[in-house]
Amino acid sequence: MKFEDFTTPEYRLGSEYMKHPIFKKLEFYSDFYNSLSFSIMGFSSSGTYSIVNIDTYVFSSMQGTIESIQDVLKKGRINDAYALLRKYYDSTIINIYSNLYLSDNFNIENLIVTQIDNWVKGIDKLPEYRIMSQYIKDSEKLRSINNLLEKDDRYKKIRNRCNDNTHYNFYRNLLLNDNDIHNPNRVKYLNTFSYDIENILIQHLGYLFYLNDYYMVSSDYMDYIEVGLQPEEDSQYWVAHFIQEVFDKVIIPKRADIAMTIKENTMMQLG
């Protein structure tokens, strides 16, 4: 073995770490947000002056954060990855809050929802995280999903882990950023990280597709119209393949209760 081989991430972190399933999962999550960003671009964001759906760039930003998480984890910087995970967590709450607030306040007498439109324009900030999170939890529209998400304290624990790593609340947190020291629990921490990001994704999509079920639609209906053909019957309720895939691979295996609740409250033909 050459000297430079001892300096590679594969040697310092170990093959079990470098071949961990999380890396393929992160690629899947990134591809998902890329597809979602493109697919909803044409839906108007009622209540704002924006021509393009404001979620288009929210989702592409989430994709970028997940790609950054993957890059950081490949270098063994689990502590930095948690700081990015907290950023991703925050962005999902911002996304649901903005959609919910628009849904609650947009009407014929209030065509522009100032708070969200000013945020898009860069005039005003949104409320702090705690206020947005509480607004979502208090929502009657999201009561069914909230009841499921609050069955245990997993999200409180995930949030605490993100904060502990971001603020170095424990000495062990900063040690997770040193990829030179021997850490026999490195893979164990990576397992926990994988669990955390998966659950944040599930929470985000549970809220999103329950609130905006039309985001699940496939392009087939509009494709027929654009080429001058009569759309097939009920094709406006067909679900995009990449949406069904994330349900089949992530949401249904881990949170069948959330998947069922969404399915029971939509006309979309979710498998």
C-alpha cells in the first residue's frame, strides 16, 4: 500500500462508512426534489405576483442542500452535515408555512397575501421558526397529518440533535467533524443521521401532499392538450411516476399511516 492510500477518505473512514446506504438515499432525495421543482413550475402561486410557482426554487434549493449534505458526509464531517440538516428542516417548515398561509388568506377580497408576497420580493422576513412551526401545528387543515406526526417525540429528538450539533452543545458533537480521529461509533452516528433526514422528508411530503394534492399530478393531462388530443378519462388525477416512487420506497414502508391518510383525502390516483 502506498503512503497516499492512508490519507484517502476510504482508509480513514472505513469501507462500511463509505458504502453506507445513506449515499444512495441522498441521491434519490436530490433527484426527487429536482423532479418536483420542474413539475410544479407551471402552477400559479395564488396570492403573489410571482409568475413562476414560488415553490419551484424552494425545491431546487432543497435539492442543493441535500447535495451539499452528501458532499460533506463523504468527507466524514457529520457535525457539519447536521448543520445543513437543520437548514433543510427549516426550509421544509418555511415551505409548508408559506403554502398554508397562502391557503388561509388568499380569497376574492385579498388577491395578494402581503406577508408571503413581500417575502418573495425581499421586502420582509417571514416570522421566526417557532411561530411558523406553531402555526402549522395549530392548523385545522392539517389536523389529520399533525395527529400522526405527533404520535411520538421523534421530531423533537431530531430537532434537538440538529441544534446540539449546530451549537456544539456537547463535546462529542464537535468531534464528529474530525475525520482523522478514530471514532468506533461513526457508522452508528451515520445510521442516526439517515433516520433523521428520512423522517424530515416524510414530514415535509406528508404536509405538502395533504395540503396541495395537485402537486402529485402527472404531466399526461397537459401533454394531451398541448398536442391537440382529447385527454384520457380521469388523466387529471394520474400521479407522476416520481411521486409514486417516493411513496413506494419511502413513505409507505416507513409511515403507511401518513400515506393512507393522504390517499383517503384526495381524488389523485395514488397507488
